[in-house]
Amino acid sequence: MIDSLQRRRALQTATKYLSTKRVGPFLLCAWFALAATYFFWSCVAAMGNYAWLQPSFDQFRVYLTLLETPFPQNILQPDNGHHSIFPFLVIVAENQWFAANQIVQTVVSLLCATLTALLPAICAYRERNLGSVQRCSAILLSTLGVFWLANGVSLLHGNEGLSVYMVSAAVVTAAWCTFEAGQRASWAWIVAATLACCVATFSFGSGIASFPAVFCLGVFLRLPRKLLVAPIFGLVCCLVLYLVILPGDDGIRGMLNLQPVTSATFALQWLSSPWITAWLGFADPPAAFTAVDKNQWFGALLVDSANVFVAVTHLSWRAWSVLLGSVGLLGLGAFLARRFLSGHQTRRTEAVAIGVALFATLTGIVISIGRLDYLLANPEQSFADRYLIWSSLFWASIGILVVVNLRNIAARALVTAFLAALPVMLYGTHMNGLGWGAAVYRNLQAMAAAARSGVFDEAVFPSDSSTGRENEYRSIDVLRGHRMAMFAQTGPEFVGQPGPSAVGIDDRIVAEAHWENAFVDPRTQRVAAHFSGVFLTGMGAVSRKWQIAAIDDLGNIAGLAEYSFAGHRGKWFNLDISRKRGFDGYIRDYDPQRKYSLILWNARREEATRFYTLTAAAPLRLPATTP
């Protein structure tokens, strides 16, 4: 009897739970949770597999500063107009204890990125007076704002990630602390917010916008006037340090160029960049910075819908970029004005979102003024991926404010439907970001193999015009002299020297390889050759402590290789770090008359296993002029 009654009650509970009023919200929450989990985990997996483990772009300039200037003067030097003291501290520590392996930078930037998404998500989750769909929507938005792989340059490049996500983590922390200061009228909390702004300022130049963002948020939250002195005092102190005391202040002041209308246009375009990158930029003629696989359904859908929208509205994506930026900015202003005048109490979730949105807006203004000359010379750089994270956070914050405050049932249904479709809309550019990151990863690994082999290959070297080729050459030499980055592992010193006396054969290892090209090294004017290959079977017998090398028919070490791509069986969605099968390598002083074999080589133990012979069946086309 008791069992029958319990079963009946359980059935009634399940029926009530799965009623029409409950099943819809349940499915929506499940979808939002799954989408947020997918974007977060796929991004972590992409970073685990393809985070750039070699110096690249402006890092060559940074390493010259940090390695050739004594500590602590080195971390105080400006870099491209920024005083990145806190990122430099992380890099210096990595140089000191981990030989510039790039992993420390990547891990710290991932932690900061996670904190940036996690704090707004926690705020939304704890708002029990909100519905479950509203809370899950806010969590999804906070995740997409950070872990959308269109921001791959920040997520996969440790140096860039430090500059970006140290700032973003400091900003969300400052907004949280400002809310707590308002709740408690607490000096401790507003001082904590000010210190977080100091961290943002000395992580990247745009971080200076965090001070006015916190001040405006404090005014909005009606903090006591005496508490508002803290961010003002912090701003003045940081400006004095930035513009007067620290080295390079003249160059930083010289970056200012005041053209209000032009700067405002660039700022509005900058704010709209997620819409252009994710959708409208695919309309004909497409923006040069957008890319998606049109052969896949999601790519074709983005391209076709963007073309239809532009055709119907008779406005180009450039015109829409200014309009969308204006809509976002005016919408934020109208919301803040209405709420401030009404005296409505602000939730913690709203306070954090407002703080981030204000910061992103002010950052756009700072960039459009501070980089105006550069933007005038390169107009599409207002949509550049290195700036995309800030405008992504802006729209994520706007979305959270909309979700939290919508009361009209029809409007809420419309917004919920859009949010349900948003992960699908972003999927194509998310996957494209992954593919682009993997391609850059392979180039960087090939660059490392070339550098370790004593070769400079311009085709794969990640050049930065602001660094200069001579400084890049010098940076490679400095890293080699300090045995850092790609030179930390034993091997480069043996290139050109006799190899192991005994080379074995392991039948379990099957690989294929081919020549890529031959070229004249611009540094040495000697002929070098690039080869690539992939392990087909026997990866279980391959120790990652053994490196891939090429030996000539005289037994000399002719060059080295690096694992660079997944190969035939790689699974990017898993943390498949140790299973990369593809490799790229170089031979210094290539001689087409010689025969070359690939070996797995343990330089310390002087052991080696031959696994492939590079044949001359398809001879390389040598450069027209050789030394």
C-alpha cells in the first residue's frame, strides 16, 4: 500500500514537472547550458591543442626589452605605447623559471578569461528573483562574450591574452567591488575597485578607461561622494605615472590626435564589430577580415542571410556598422538615464554588466583617439580581432541588461528565441577561428623548427612591421643565447655535427613525408629545404622526449623538426595534446646530391631510430641563384 502511494506521488510530481509550463523553460535552460559548456570546453580544448607555444609577432620586440634590460627597469619600459607592467611580470617569471615556454602566459590568460566570464555568471546564478531562463541566458551571454573563438588571437596567443584578459578580469572585479561598496558604503570595497583599475591600467593602455567606468558606475549606484574620491585619486596617480614619471612618456603623449567626429565614427564601428565579424561582414563584397566555410550549411546560411539583409535594407555592412554601434550606445545611455532617474534598486548582475559596458564604450573612445592616425591609414582595423574582445563584452553586457529587465511577454519571447539561435549563428565563425588558430600554430612550429635548424624561413616567420626585420633577427639570436623558447631543448647545437653512431629501426613506426620547397636563407645566403610529414602508425612507440631530426648520408645532423599539426587522426575537440602526428622540419645547407633520412633522436642518450627516408623522386626546384 505504501509503495503504491509513493509511486502515485512520484508520478504526480513528474507529471507536474513535465507540464507545458515547465518543459519549455527546462528545455531552454538545458540548451543554454549545453551551448555555454560547448563554447567554453571547445575553447579550452583548442587552447590545449593549439595555443601558440612559440614567440610570435610583437613578442620579438618584447623579448628584446625584457632580456636586454635589467630587472626591474625592463618591466617599466613602454611597448608600442603601453606600460604592460603586470603582463611583463608574468613573462619575466616564465623566462626565469620556465625558459619562455609560453605555457605560463597561456595558463594565466586562460585563468583571467575564465574569471571574466565567471563573475557575471555567478552574479546571474545567484539572482534568485530572476527566472531560470533569464539566469541561464545571462550565463550563456557571459560565456559567449569571452570564449567565442573569433577572439582567437587573444585566446591562443599567451602574450596577447595577458594584455587583454588581465584587463577584463580586473574590470569585472572592479565593477563587483563597486557594487559591494554601494551596498555597504565601504571604503575597503571602493579602494579594492580602485586597485583593480590600477592593475587594468598597467596591464594594457586601454585599462585607464576602467577609472571613469568605475566612477560613472559609482554615481549611478549613488555611492556617497566621499567614496568617489578613491577612483579619481587613483586615475590622477596613474596618469602622472603613465604620462610623466615612467619611461617613454613623450611617445605616449604624442599619440593623442583630437578629431572628434572621425574618432566617434571609428568608435561606433569598433562597437559593432561582433555583428560585422559574425554576420553582416559576409555580405558582398565581403569584409577582408571575415572568413567562413561556404561549403558548410552554417557558412552558406550566414553568407546568404547577410546578402538578403543588405539587399532589403539598401545599406552596406559599413553603414550598418555605424548604425549598430549607435543603437548599442544610445540604448545603454537611455537605460542608464531611465534607471537613474527612477531610483530603481540595481542588482549585482546589472552593476557588473553596466561596469563592463561602460568600460568597453570608453575603451572604444580611447582607441579611436589614441590610434586615430593608424585607423585613418588602415580603416578596417577598427574591426580588428585584437579589439574584438572589448566590443564582444559590450554586447554581452547589453544582452544581460536586456534579459534581466524585460517584462513584456512578447518581447521576452522574441529575445529568448534570438538567444537560442545565437550559438548556432556564432558556430561558423567559432570553427573558423579554430582552423585559423591551428594554421598559425603550424606556422609557428615550422618557424621554431627552422630557427632550431639554423634557418630563417620568411614564409612561416610571424613578422610584425612595428618590430623590424633586423630586430627580429636579433631577437632570435638573443633567445638562442639565453637558451629560451624554441632553443630551450638540446639539439640546435648539434646541427651540422656528426649524429648518433648507431641508428636503429622500429617496424612499429610507419610515417610518410615529402619535400615542401627549397629557398635561399636571407640571413646566410645558403640553400635550405623545408619538409613535412605525418606518423601513420606506431605513435605509442614514439616518446615525446625524443625529437625528430634529419641526417644526411654521411651521418651528420642536417636539421630538426617540430610536431605541428594533428594529422589524419587528430581530434581537436579533445585535449589530444600528446597525439599530434604531423611535423614540419628544415635542412640547413641542403644539397640535392645527398640523401636524407628522418630519425627519432635522443640527443642526451645518443640513441636514434630511423623511420623514413626522404627520396629524390620529386626533386625540389632550387632557387635560380644559389651561392
